[in-house]
Amino acid sequence: MGEGEFKERVFKDFHKEEVVELASRLIKIPSVNPPGDTSKIAAFVKNYLEEEGVTVELCEPAEKKVNLIAEIGEKGSDRVLVLNGHLDVVPIGDRSRWSFDPFSGEVRDGYLYGRGASDMKGGLAGIIYAFKKLVKFEDRLKGRLKLVCVADEETGGTHGAAYLVEKGKALGSSVLIAEPTGMDLINIGEKGAIWAKIIVKGIPGHGSLSPFIGDNAIVKSVNLIRELMKITEMKAELPKDLLDVAEYSRNLLEKSVSREASKAIDHPTINFGIIKGGTKVNIIPDRCELEIDVRVPIGLSAAEITSKIREIVEKYGEVEFASAGEPNYTAPSSEIVKVVEKNVKEIIGIDPKPFLEWASSDARHFRKADIPTIHYGPAEMEGIHGYNERVKVEDLINAAKVYLGAAIDYLT
Ligand SMILES: [Zn+2]
């Protein structure tokens, strides 16, 4: 049986209603983070796979942060495709702003509804289903297929992907993450993130004599903010193989958000998310705290930006860095990009474009271990991390087919 024939045979056993049913059942198990308890949903997936006779490992690095790992194929092979997705979802926010039950998993008018439909229980159902379909054909695989469903993605991945990569449990030669991109896009890179707290100190005094006495920590912070804003004027020098991808990503952001927003692709961004200062209206404040979230584009390094921040803050106070992650990407010419492109063309009939993302994801943990990693998954961007999240049933099914086709191509 040749590869084409083999692929055909596996696809004969693909039943689209089973993928939709699985995604709906995943939505019905809330796994909201925080608190990020994934024990129930992981137990459900374990059970679902064990029906097919696979050995499933659960791994709980912190209480109730349960990760799931399963593997089939040629034992000992170092050709390993990892299918990855996160089990947790963000909170629903104000329930009254949803026009349906966020945990109903209802299917109607061509859509699947609920928290996680797009981010990312739809994609998750696709990789779990594709994995399950290959279990009975595992003798045919030239290499290993690993399914890694993680906890903790929405709060940074410390007890999920980062932990599993560090312990060697989620390593492979390529990683396909079913995060939402939409059917026509493949996410190949993302910005780094620096989170820091700045403390500005002043000299207190009676408010009735300000600004002639004392040293107002809030006023100093205003000047500090102005100086820090200049970081966004730094421009990244992109690697050559990303020039076209970056151009495409800027256009994408310009169309979907605004021309101003498209600068985020090759400039740092800075958000002053929290500011706390002062104790009473008639006291000159002697302390002001600011928390910042800076995103580093590919082509600049987190190290150079942190030293720039240090240099600016020095004149005003002190800075503590909570985290400083480097920007990261997988070359557009990588095998995993090509394999997914080919299957999207074959199955959906569109030519997907690689792009760069401005937010960060678990991909960085895999790329840190030098593993080519991409995102491809069904998405309706509107409801993601917002209200009334949903996903097109057709996209959900097509994505599952792409995962299955890509896994077959990669491993035969
Ligand atoms: Zn996600």
C-alpha cells in the first residue's frame, strides 16, 4: 500500500460528526483558568483515548494542573511529531454579556458555541481525534506521533508546556499546535514579553506646599512614563527569511485592527497596566509603583530592551523584572510549515500564508528547545478571550483533517 493509498484508507475512517461531538463535549467540561483545574477534562480525554487501547500518561506538576501525554508509532525513533493543545480556557467574564450558555457546547446554524470553541477546544478536539484515528495504523508510521494536551497555557505554561519540555516529556522533531489562526494562516513566530514592576520613590511633605517642597513620586512617574514610551520607537531589524512574512503580517494587522496597530509587528509595545501611588490627597506621595508589559519584536532582543529600561528607570527609581522572554520563530521553509501548507491546499483548497503573531503562546517553550513549532487551527477571532465565543463547524472539521493529513505525511 503506497502513501496515497494509505492516506485514503485512514480518511475512510474519518467521521466528521465525531469531531464535532468531541469538541462539544470538551466545551461542556469547564476548565477555566484561573484556577486552571484541568483534572476533569484530562480524565475525559484519557478515557476517550483508552477506548482505542492507547496508554495515556497524566502528569500533575502542581495541584489540579493535569497534563496528558500519549504516544504511538515506531519506538525509539527520533522522528517525532508532537500535536499540542491546551486544556484550559480563559474565564467567561460577565455572564450577562453572553447571549448563550458558555458551557453548552451547542451546535446550531453551522457553528459550535461556547468558551473555548476557538481558543482552543475546537482545535484540541481536532488533534485528539487525528491522533485516535492513527492508533490502529501505528505500525505503518515511520516515527512517533505524540499527543501533548497541557494545562496552564493561559497563565504562562509553567505547569504545562514549559514543565513538560524541561522534563523531556514533550520533545519532538516538530510541533503542531492547534491554536486558533483561521484556516488561511499559519503562525510561525511571536514576540517576546517582558513584565516588570517599577518603584519610584519621592520625599513626602504637606500637600499645601507642593511642588515647592518635597519630591512627588507621582509627578516623577509621569516623566518616567514619557521616557519609557520612547522604547516603542526602536525598530527591529528582521531576519531576511522573515521580510515577506513580516510585510504580510503588518498588512494583516492593518486590515483587522488599524494602520497604527500594524507597527506592533516590528516595534516594541509598552502597556502601563497598573499604577499605584500616594496615600492621602494632602500628602506629597513618596512612593509610586508601576507595572509594565513590554513586547519585544523579532529582530530585537529582550536583553537589549531590559537594559534600556534599566537605563531609563535608574534616574527615577528601581525596576524588578518578573519575566523576560525572547521573541522566537520557526523558519517559513521548515518541514512542518511545508507539510501543513500542502495539506491545507489539498484538503481545503486554499493557500495558507505564514504570519507573525503579536501575543505569546506555549510555542516559545518548544522553540526554546530548538523544535520547529507552528500554530494552525480553527478560529472566529471575535469571541476569543471575549464574549459569545464560537467556531465554524466546517473549519473545525477541516482543521482535524489537516492534522490527520499532516501527521500521515510527516510520518510516512
Ligand atoms: Zn490558546
